[in-house]
Amino acid sequence: MREQHAAAEAITWNLLTGPTFWDFWLGLAVGLCHVSAVPHLAAAFGSTGEFESDPNARSKSALRLLLTVARLGTEHPTTRAALSRMNQGHRHVRLTRDDVRYGLAVVAEYPMWWAERFGRRPWSDIEVAATIAFYTRLGHHMGLRDLPGDRAGLQRLIEDYEQEHQDFSTTGARLVSAQLTDVVGGNKLLQTLGRVGLASALGDRTRVAVGLPVLGPATAMIARTSLRLLSRIMSRRTPSLPSLDDRTVLTESTAAAPVPA
């Protein structure tokens, strides 16, 4: 069994540190828009104040944790300490088990979703299976014993949760707007293009819940094409990955270009 866990961790490490890193990062950004479309989650994360100084702090924290787990394994003391801090943070903002389960499913699903629709290539069956195994194992160490063991189950979990909880909130719309501004900067044209591109990537319910515009068919098609081009351009860059949770620096070969803010 440990060999299977190690194989899943190794494949996840490769997905997070190779060209597919950008599928993870951009897919996670879309996933966090879904999270922001749930009013009580948007309120919980907005109450921490971190979005004022760093709107993508949650993405960066998630990336650091996943790199730590993939590199060191779930049994390593550094990993256990990182998971303990995360679980304490969830309790601090009063997230329920259903909230945490949904959040983990979003982090697992949306990079694969992005890769299929906008990425340089869909992930292979082996990569998908390893991803599911990795997050199922991670869920066990977060006290979640009932995370679905297949991708269809993850998608159903996300859809069922969002159907019950998604709704418009000014806080959710503000968080998504702040994330976009953090990614594209202060250029008004780029902000507009970013809003249109993101709107084309979201379903109707999620888009309305975060205050993004309704697009006509032609505009939506152009926007989706632009996202595919963006994904291909980004995949040519080598990401600069953060340190692990024990601040052990990753390999120097991965430090050429900055992780998007």
C-alpha cells in the first residue's frame, strides 16, 4: 500500500513541478472562484483580511501544502505539522466537514478540468488516478474518510454542494475581483479581458454568483480561445516554486520565472 501512496505522490509532484504546473495554478484559480460563489465561505475567507494584502494567498498556501505532501509524504513530521495548522485554521473560521470536503474536491478537480478544456494536454488516465488517490489519502489525514474515490464522484460532490449553497454575495464578487486584479495588475484593459475570460470559463450559476457578466455566444467563443492561448504561453514558463512548509528550498532547476501573484 505504501508503494501505491509513494507512486501517487511522485506523479503529483511531477504534475506540480513540470509544465502542467500551470494547469494546476490556473485551474485552482477557477476553483477558488467557485468557492467565492458560496456566500458563507466567501465571508469566512474575507474575514481573515488576507485578501486585502494578497488576494491569492489561499492559492499559494494550498500549493505549498501540496508540494510538501507530494515531496515528503503524509507521514513526515513536517507534513503532519502543516496539516495540523491547516485544520486549526479551518476551525478558526468555523468551516464544517462538508465545507472542507467540498474545498478539497475543488482543489482536486479543477486542475484536471482546466487541462481538459484549456491546457496544453489532458492529463493521462494514470495521472488522473494518481490525483484521486493523492487527494483521497490527504483527505484521510484531514479527518475526511468519505471523499469519493473516483472523478465522477468528486464532480457530483461539487455539483450537489454548489446547488445547495451557491448564491450571489458582494463579498464573493469582491474576492474574485481582487484575485483578478492581483493576477493582471492595474491595467484596465487587462482587467476587462480577465473578467471576460473568466466569465467564459464558469457555468451560469457560478458566474452570476460572483458578479461576472453574461456573454454572447461569439464573445464567449473568443474568450475561451484566448484562455487556451494563455495556457499555452504560460506552459512555456518555468515556475518558481515556494519553499516547503519546513522552508526547505526546492530544486534550483525550478526557479526561473515567478509564480503568478
